[in-house]
Amino acid sequence: MPELPEVETVMRGLRERLEGRVIRRAAAHRPDLRWKLPEGFARQLTGARVRGFRRRGKYILMRLDGGRSVLLHLGMSGRIVLRRADQAEPAGLHEHLVLETDDGWRVGFVDPRRFGAADLVATGEEDTHRLLAGLGPEPLEPGFDAATLSAALAGKRTPIKAALLDQGVVAGLGNIYVCEALFRARISPRRLAASVAGRRAERLVPAIRSTLTEAIAAGGSSLRDYVQPDGELGYFQHAWKVYGREGERCERCPGPPDCAGIRRIVQSGRSTFYCPRTQR
DNA sequence: ATACGCCCCTGGTGGC
DNA sequence: TGCCACCAGGGGCGTA
């Protein structure tokens, strides 16, 4: 689930609750997430003060004192659950990691599918971690522009949809926001990546930016199990123009008989939604 | 170097 | 009601 806007929202929720706090207790209920947790993961968190947070692509980094940072990825079904520690509920189903703060909050990482991951990395060396080293530019930072993007796409003989899902091209996009950004940019998801240059790249960059920025402002998109750490639902799913809207009339089109509506195709095993009439 | 299918895992949904 | 196929926001890995 969680793409950049959801990860950003979760990271902000964690920051609000955890920054400056001391981790009183930490527990890992099972070590087999996407990868095995590092030896002594929970022990190394215990007693540390949380210094700060940042996001890189779909990864959350929690900097601790003592020279270590926690790296967290939510996978497809990962979420953070915050509640008061004194409510003394047992760990919920699939609550694999639990922290308790010195001011009485309990932070749970819940991930039924266990595609999520957590690791420890030396503070200051986060970006050289094997999972972060290959990431492309942050789409919301100034360095991400049409020239950068077309350079990354140059020579790629894969559909633009697949190229944008490649975290090495740009970090943080996933299936929903790629579909939405391509719709905004009026670019067909089937177009050869290398052919997205010039004016198309000039359209795509602001389309990606505005999609992500608006989604963050909405608290992300909630479907299935995604909620913000405080339990609030994001509401950007109501602003989706094409994702999940197969057969509906696209807002740029007159509808039947001139246009058959939004179409769903499968590209590299994932659903793509687009308007064949206005996306070229 | 690159690109695609497969796999990891659980749960929800819709059809029969 | 029950079973089952299919689908889901991710991404690494082996193979061509």
C-alpha cells in the first residue's frame, strides 16, 4: 500500500509522538519480516532517545542517540498503531514490533503480509545502506526536474509505467500514484520510457509533484488497512482520477459513444488504469 | 546492463 | 454457508 504520501504521513505521525522521547521498552515478536531482523534489534533500541525522523523514498528513518538509526519499510500492508501503554492490551494479531516511550505511549508495527522490513544502520551512513543506496531522486525536492527525469529514462525500452515504478528512477512512487501522475500529464502508461523527454517530461514532473503534494495534504489514501498513526483515515482516494475506476467516464472525456471510459490493463503483473483517449 | 516472471505472505471479495 | 480463484498499496532475485 503505502507509497510516498502514506509513508510521509506515517513518518510525521511518528515524529509527533516519538521525537525527543526515550524508548523505555522494545520488543520484536517475530524476526521474520521481509528479512530477518538484525540480532538484538529490540535490545539495541531500549533506552535510546529518539532524535529525529526523515523519509527516503518509501523508507522511514528514525535517528536514535548512540549513533544508530532504525530503518523501516511498510511493505504492502504495514501500518503503525499508536495507543496509550497503560491500556495494557496484548499485542494485536500481526503486531510484530512494539515500542513504549517514557511518556506512556505504545507504538506498534502491524504488518499481516510481512513484506515490510526493519533494520539498524549507523547514523550518517543511512544512505549507503543496501536498501537505500540505489534510490533515485526525491520527487518533491528541487533536484528533481525534467532534465533529471529524462536523463534517467533515456535508453529505457520499458513502458513509462514500469520505469516510474522503478525506485532507482525516482523514489517513492507506487502503483496508484504512477497511474494518477500519468493521467495528469496526459501520458500513456504504455509509452516507451525513453520517449518521455522534452515537453512530456516537462509535464510529467509537475504532475508527479502535484499528485504527491495533494495526497500528502489529504493524509494519504486509505483503502483496506491504511490509517494514519492516530487512527485517522487519509482521504486522497476520493481524489483519484483513474485508479480503480475502470469503465467510468474520465473527467476530460464526454463519455460514450465517443469514449469507452477509463481502461484497466496489466503491465508487469500490476493493474494500470488510464484514459486511452487523452493519454498519449 | 537490462527486463521480465516468480516469489515472499495474509486477507478480503465475489462467483458458483 | 462453503470453497476457491483472484486480487491487493512492494520489491528482490534468478533467469534470459
